[in-house]
Amino acid sequence: MTARALMFQGTGSDVGKSLIVAGLARALSTRGVKVAPFKPQNMSNNAAVTPDGGEIGRAQALQARAARVPPSVHMNPVLLKPQSEIGAQIVVQGRVFGRANAADFQRIKPELMTFVLDSFAKLKGDADIVLVEGAGSASEINLRSNDIANMGFARTAGVPVVLIGDIDRGGVIASLVGTKAVIDAEDAGLIRGFLVNKFRGDPALFAQGMSLVAKATGWEALGLIPFFADARLLPAEDAVALDGARPAKPDARVKIAVPILPHIANFDDLDPLDAEPSVDLVRVHPGTALAGDADLIILPGSKATIADLAALREAGFDIDIAAHLRRGGAVLGLCGGYQMLGRALHDPDGIEGPAGSVPGLGLLDVETTLSGEKRLEPVTGTSFDGAPLTGYEMHIGVTAGPDGARPFARFANGVADGAMTASGRVLGTYIHGLFADDRQRSAWLKRLAAGESEITYEALVEQTLDRLAAHLEAHVDIDRLLTLSR
């Protein structure tokens, strides 16, 4: 039997589409329904490696986890990964398809729709329901022609839509009613109902608001969802999450500073550290100096390493890092951050922009040559201090040099990864997901004199997904959603 499907679109970006789909996936899975998450087109530099050997947006990997099914490249068949100067890298069904600027991408959308529909058909063949997530705003009528992410997909595939508005940013009535006003009438006819997300306060105060939207649009009110504060404990997809306020940690024993650069990638690497009560993880944007009392500076991954290295220097972070090391601090580079730490970066084929070479920070005696071949695979092994680790690699480029004789880690197959200085205070690795391993994170905390880890990270994510599911069960008419799906 063909699976049912229901699509969730938003009045704008960051209205909570990804989180709501994840919560519904967990709620339905708990009910015994076999769920497959699906996002036709995503734009994110936060990606995950799938067991079938490709990459998808981090949000779809989380949704698969919520649904208790393995992540698949078909859950996010088109992934755009923004890069400097050359637009975006296009990943199709898990593999690099090419690169394009915005105008070129609009022209190739019809070709990409074939892959989108193929992946959707595969998921429908092995699920009871497919929960589809849109991208950006449903009202971007300037992009409606050849659309594969929102109404273009919904109409082609015949999938009914639920529209999500965000009351936390204000103007939610206008954004919902305005969407009905500007989109094509046939597209509007696909929308069966709406949800209002991130409500704070007494729900009775917005009861009239829900009724007014329903009357003005003809759409069914399906739920007013209170703000879910624990969303911060789940991996975020959009870099806008990096700007959010964090809870104070008066009992923190260690400070970790992270420069936030324009093309930061896989920043969920930081989430397990941020979840530790003993760790004050400080995200530092250009215009602010890296904390002088930090114990550790982490340079995270980047989708455009050379451009972000230039941004790092322009912000003066290189000066802050040098001062930090003089004070006896430590620096860890993850993937692109590791490449920045070396003597030089070479891009002979112009993968990230004009072909050529640039000097690195010179803190590790290694050099990196970028290449078109992307390495995507899970890894296990031990770090230099003998602590076990699990994670994954997702990078282009080969890094080598004298400091590689002191590898950061050695994998179970004997392959060495990364490099470190003789002092052990500057380290680099290609491993993502390093701190999600409780054993590895504990080893770092002890090294920084913060004591043992106080959380079990994977269990924390599972518990948060369960709480999110219960939250939606209490505030959303899930039975009605199932009835509306087709």
C-alpha cells in the first residue's frame, strides 16, 4: 500500500518546521506508525553522513532518529551547501552533483525534480506516512517557477500542506493571512490547515487570533504550540541558532571560545560541550575579541575554508589565538579549522574560488591541498591519549606534514588522522561528532580540569525527542493531521 504523506511549510525560515517534523515523527513512531521524513531541497552546511554512503541535512538525520529509522540519502535528495564566490555546492541523493550560482540553480531545478520524485517514491514504498518539510517560505512567489522545495513539489506530488507560523517574531496573523493572499489559488487550495508555533504566555489570549486566521483563510486551526525551550538541546540546522541566548552557567569550571565565521559548517559538533553544566561555551562573532580567560579555543568546520580563514584574520582572531597560546592555552581545529592551523592551503583546481595558495595560521607544521574528492564515512578509533572515539569524516583535501607524525587519532583500521604539536597544545583532526562520544568528551573535560562529564549525550537527545513528542501530542491535533494526510 502506498504511504500517506503530509507536507509542512512555513511562513518564513526558522519558524520551527524541522523541529515540528522531528517531534511528530517521534510521536507517530511511538504510536507504532512507520514514519519517513523527507525534505526535497535543503540549504545547510550542517550535514550528516548516512549509512548508505552519502550526506543529507543534519535536520533530516535528526528526524530519522526521531522516527527510529536509519537516515537515507533519499530523505534529502537535493542539498545546497553555500560556498564563497562560487555560489553553492549541489549534493544530489547524497553525492556531489556540481556547483552553481543562484541563477544557474534556478535553471537546473526541472532536472533536479526528477531526483526528488524518485527519492519520494522510494520512501513511500517503505513507510506508513511520509512527513515532508518545506524550505524557507511558502510565499516566495518570485521563486515559484520550477520550484522543487515548497508548492512546486506539493502540487506535482499531490501532497496536502500544513502551514506553520512563528508567533515569537511577531506578525503571525499577517504572515499566515498574507501567504494566502499572495500565493497562487491552486497552491493555496493544497493548504489544509495551520499551526502557530513558539507561543509564550496564556493560550487563551490568542484563541481569537486562531479563529481570525481560520476565518480569513478558510484553513483549519490545528494547534497553538507553546515555546519548547529544550529545543536548544537538539542539533540545529540553521546557523541562526548560533545567535540565540544561552542559559547562564554559574557553576561552569571551564571556558571554551569558538569564533563564528561566515561559512561555519557542522557546528553541531559543539552541542555536546554546550550541554555540559561545567562548560561555558562562548560563541564569538567578528567584532568581539576571543575571551582572554578561555581554556580552549575550537576552530570548527567550514564549507569555504580559505574564505573563512580570511574572515578570521580580518576579525583579528589570529591575534587573539596567538595571545591565547602565549598564555598557555590550547587550540583544537576540527576539519576546516584543522586546515586553517597549518602552514598553507593550496587550491590548485579552484574548488573554493580562484586557483592558488594562501598562508595558513602556521600553528601546525602541515599543509593542505584541496581536491574534488570528498571523504564521507563513519570512523572509530582512539585519540592520542588512548581515549576511545566514534565520529565521521566529511571533507575534501589532503593534509600532511611533520606534525602528522604525532597524529590526533588512530582509526580501528590503523589509519592515522590529524596532527599535533610537540607541546600538545595545538591539535587538528578531520573527525566530526567527536564530542558526542561520552568517553572522548570526558577525556577532554578531565584534560581541562573540569572533571568527569555530567551527561550521557545520546540519552539526552533521546529524552529531549520524547519530551518534544509529548509536547506536540498535548498541543497539536495529531489525529486530525493523520486524517488530512493522503
